[in-house]
Amino acid sequence: MTAFSSLTGRLLVAMPGIDDDRFRHAVILICAHDDEHAMGLRLDQPAPGVNLSDVLKKLDTPVTDATSGQPVLIGGPMERERGFVLHTDDWANDDVTLAFGDGLAVTGTRDALAAMSDPEKGPRLSILVLGYAGWGEGQLEEELGENVWLTAEADPALIFDADYATKWSRALAGLGVDAARLSAQSGRA
């Protein structure tokens, strides 16, 4: 048996041969990982026809230039009606914010949405994500052993940028991997 190593604060980058279409070319930030479960937010899939301004208006929250037109991301297949604000840790609601990694945090409350609209008091960087990706006990470790995912350092420039179409290939490039040369086949030596 191998010792447990948490991936909290790291990126998962999908290999080309992933069997699940929901995760094809996915880049997922792991927000929590222990020996019983893992939870992450996908960073590269805008929700079609939904933007942050629309969500804020529905919740009677002010829309600012910073939030106007900003996309909302699909964080994963689980609980898509649930929203999470992924943000820098310079803003927090002490009761509900989960700080993790190097300078990152996630908050799942309405006050986090309001903070996104406040350039003076809110987080420096933030995105709204609907749903999440989750793994049960040992599931993520098994997928890693089957070469379903590569792991990478979490780069805030990649996490918060809006170039969603190239995020996967840029995450791979950060690992020194050319997406065009990566095989969908895996093997064991």
C-alpha cells in the first residue's frame, strides 16, 4: 500500500484517451482531497448562454464593468444547480470560505457573488462555477494509476484567464507536453 498524497491545490489535466466525454480536454482544479474523497472545479468549459451579469441580475446583485459579460463555467457534472465562486484568498467569508493551495479559495454563498461585483472590497480574481467534479474513496487515485489524468501546479494566470478553448493545451504545455504528440493509448512498463 502506498502513502496517501493530497492533490489539493493542484490541477488535473485530462489525457486524450479519457473514456468520459464529460471530461474530454478537461482542466480541473482540486479544491479538496483526502483519503475519503476529492472535489474539483473544471476551469475550461463555459456554460452555454449563461453569463455572470444574468446571474447577478436574477439575484438582485449589482452588475459592474468587471462582471459584465463574464462567462459562468460548468465545474463538473455533480450538482450543476449549485454555484461556487472560485477566487483569490484576499477575500473570504470566515464561516464558509475554503482556502486551499497557494492563494486560492472557494466560497458557495451569495455574499461571494456580491463581492465579485465590488472591485475595492472583493477578491482580486474570481469566477463563478456551476457544479463540481467529485470522486469517492480511492477513485481518483485509481484513475491516476490508469493514466487518465496528469497533475500540474496550479497557475493563477491559467486558472483565471478567459481563453477557455486553449486552456487544456496550455496546461499540457506547462508540463512540457505537446498536445499534438500525446497518444490516447496508455500502457505500463
